Amino acid sequence: MDNLREQLHYFLFDRDGDLLYEIGAVAVAYGIYKIAYIILKNTVFHPIPTFPYPQTRDENFKVIKNALEEGTLPKIFRPHFFPGSTFSNFYVITDFEIMKEAFSKRSMSNRQFSERFECTIKNMLRRKDYHEIAKSILDENDQLLKNGVGNLAGIAEGRYDQFHKKIRAQWHDTMKRLVGKNKLAEIIQASTENVCLHLERLGSDPSGIDPRRIFMNGSINVTSGLAFGINYDFEDPEFLKIADYVDSFFVGVLHFILKCICNNALPLWTLIKKNHENHEKISQSDFYNKLWLKTPLKHFEDALPLFHSYVFKIIKEQQKTLDPANPRNLLDTLLIEASRDPEWGYFTLAATIVALYLAATDTLANTLTWLSLVLADHPEVQEKIYEELKSAREKDNDLIKENCPFTRSVLLESRRLNPIAETLVHVASEDTQVKGFTFPNNSQIIGSLAAVMHDPKNFPEPSKFIPDRFIDENGEFVNDPKVCGFSVGLRNCIGKSLAIEEYFAFGTSMVENFEIKRIAGNMDIADHPGLRIPKDDIRLQFIRRKNKA
Ligand code: HEM
């Protein structure tokens, strides 16, 4: 013991040399070792390679396509958006089987949502006097008002938990009920007629139009039909208001998501704002809001109370005639649920309906716009569809899908050739094994649907438009699940079957009623940060057919 004490004394005080220097040297060596360890672990020894994944969809698609052609696209990779992402826990899956297995797991079916996300939303609601708005419209004794804001994770947010499953179940129940009563077909038919009316009015102009706005309106109207049972005329001032809210949301939604991500990712939590007399705490969210104040984020945050107020007014109206035994539309179903489940607060309910408007609009409008472009380039395909629809109608005036194999093949091929979106971000809620690889807890995962649909292993000559790609030797249409534009698994697109119905109805009426000609633009992809969509210089002419089918 004495020996040890002596040795320590010698080491610290008696020998030559500067102790601080030595401690410093050890610390630096340890630091270098740690950095080298992290770099090597995340590069050379990481089981998943990094790969470029540009932000804008035009660049992104180019990179993915090239890699698929060269056979160099990894089945899973970590995107290098910027150098630091080598160390991030972000993954992109490009292989269909891996994606299917991953997204069928509950632990891989969450969205990003956290206490900080909730705070961002709460702060926004506070700034907008949201509670006062709801109070001024809804009745004082309204159960919805008593429930408060409710669960802040709407239909496209939050964990894959009991509440999320309930929302999905209620949506699908409503759909089934409406299909059973033939209501859904009526709603879509009414919108289809409106779409054709406007294509004729505006699209016959020889200089052509970008038809997106008309398709967007068609989709907005279907959502209004489902949610509230209202079929608007596209020029109705109430309808124009909704279309305006939807537009404002699109201008700002990416900024809002960016703000939530910054809030979630950065360590900064509360700042102290000093003003002359007192110290006031401001949250990180308020701080970013000040930075973003004059940007499109403002459009988003300003549109939110307006859009929600609109929903509150309809709620108040609809409650007067609500029959709990006989829900007429989605809003009725949700109001009945809110009367027994306090998680359904006024924010949850309005946000769910607004999310459906948003999710349904841009996606479907651009899918239809790609279809119109493809058809414009292939007049012979238009004619073949036209003839098929004509004879299908002769058999049965209601268009029975089974009688239209070629049409269905073309519709599916256009969706395959022109995928609109990748999946939203999925978040792992625990370490999860998928085909031998462990996605760590909290990792974020995107499924590249474009990669699956353009992989030559899944679809030979994937860049070619092959109209009868999905017709078998007996002339029957055969669906292929690898055309997976609605994603796969537990968190796939909730509106998939509705979108397919709308796409069929709008697409077939377009060909039955018009010859489509391209006047300007091409198939180039816009430099959009979220969706893979045509550029806005496209112009198409819709010439009314003389012998309508
Ligand atoms: C052609 C049209 C559409 C396409 C290509 C499309 C595609 C997608 C995709 C790729 C996702 C992400 C799935 C994932 O992260 O795994 C999604 C989610 C979603 N879609 Fe669609 N969609 C379309 C139309 C619609 C329609 C018409 C509605 C509703 C009326 C809708 C409602 C939603 C909702 C609510 C989500 C979020 C689901 C969740 O987080 O649980 N979509 N959609």
C-alpha cells in the first residue's frame, strides 16, 4: 500500500514533465480514437452503404434511374443529403420485398411525433387563439368543445397506436357504408361531370391548358362529398374558399414540416426572451416562427384557423340533424365517436378532415395529369380505350371494370411509369430486424416507390410505356402489387381504394368525352421537393368528341 502511495506521489509530483500536458495528450488521443471509431463505424464498417438521394424529385429520379440501369442501387442505403447524414439514422429502402416486410411491422409503422412536435402544434394553436375560434362557433355544451383539442396526432401523424388504428377503421367503415348505399359512386359521378364540364369549357382553347387545377377541384369535391355529403359547383364561393385554403396549405406545409423537424432535432429547447421589465420564456417553436414569419409558413398558419373554422361551421350545422343510428358521411361517424371518446377533440376532428383534403388533392391531380400527358402522346391508345369503353357500355351502361382490361392496363401502366411520391417517413419505435438487418430504434425510413416501379428486375424496359403490360395471354387484366404508388403495409395510403375509383372514373370520362392533344411542354419532371410531378409549362387541349361513347 505504502509502495503504491509512493509511486503515485512520484508520478504526480516528483518526476520530470508537465502533468497537464500529459493529461491533454491523453485526452486528444482519446478524442482522435473516438472520432476515428465513429467515422469507421459509420463508413467502412457500417452494414448499410451511403448513396446520393437528392432533395428535388427531378434530380432524385435521375440518380435512382441511372443506378437501376447500372445495377448499382443498394437495396437499403443511407442517403447523403449533406455530409453529416453519414452519421444520421436515416434509411431508404429500394427493394420491394424488404419494404413489404419492414412496413408490415407495427414497430416500423410510426410517423415522427414527439413531445416537441406536440409543443409546436400547441404553440401555433395558442398564437392563433384557436380555442376561442372553436368556442365562438360551436355550442357551449357541445361534447366536442368539452373534449378540448383532443389528440394532436392526426390521421397522417403519430405512432401506429390504438388511436391511429381507430381512425383508419372509422375511415374504412364510412367508405364501406357509402359504397354499400351506392353513395360513393354518386359522389364520384357528380365530380366527374363537373371535371368534364370544365375540361370542355377551358380545355377546348387552342392554346391548351394545364388541367391540374380542374383535377384538383374534382378531387376536393369528392372529399367534400365523403366528409360532409356536399357536392359543390366548382364556381360556388364556398367551394372556392376551400380550394383557396388547400392552396395556401400547399404553399406552406413543407415549411411547417421543416420547422417541426428542426424543433425535434435540435437541442435548443427554450430561450429566454429579455424585455425591459421581465424575463419571458419563449419556446424553440416561437423562435423559429420569428425566423420564418414572412415566408410561406405564414400562409400555412394563417390558413389553418380559416379552414378549421369552415369545418366547425359545418359541424354545427350537421349536428342539428345527426342521427347516431344512421351516420350519413365521415363527419357524422366522427361526431358519434367524439360523443363517447374524449381523444376526439375539436382539433383532432378538424385536422383529420383537413388532412384528407390535402392528401387527396395534389396526389390525384398530378396522377391524372401524367395520364393525360401519356394519352396525348399516344392517340392510338386513346382510340383503343375509346372503342373498349364503347363496347363495354353497350353491354351494360354502367361501366363494369372487368369489361375494360385494356383501359385498366393503361391506367396502371401510367401510374407505374409516373410515380408521384415516395412513402412518407416511417419511424422505428424499437430495434427492428428485417431480412437480417436491424433498423435501430428511432431510425427514420423512406420507401422508394419509384425505385420499385422502375426496377428492370420488376418491370422489363421500365422507361417504356407499354400499354398492355398488365394483360395476360387470355386478354385479362392482371394487377401487379409491385405497382405500389400507394405504398404497402400497415401505414399505406388510407385513400387507396377511393383514389383508384376516382382515377378510373375521371380517366375514362376524359377519353370518352375528349381527344387529348399536347400543345406545349413535355414529360420532364418539375424540381419539386416533395412530389414527382410534371412541370407547369405543359399545355393540353381537350377537344370534345363528336360521337361520344
Ligand atoms: C393517386 C393518388 C394518391 C397517391 C399516389 C397516394 C399515395 C400515398 C402515399 C405514398 C402515402 C404514404 C404511405 C406510407 O408512408 O407508407 C400516402 C398516405 C396517405 N394518404 Fe394517400 N395517395 C393518394 C390519394 C389519397 C386520397 C384520395 C386520400 C384520402 C382521401 C389519401 C389519404 C392519405 C392519408 C390520410 C395518408 C396518411 C396515412 C397514414 O399516415 O396512416 N391519399 N398516400
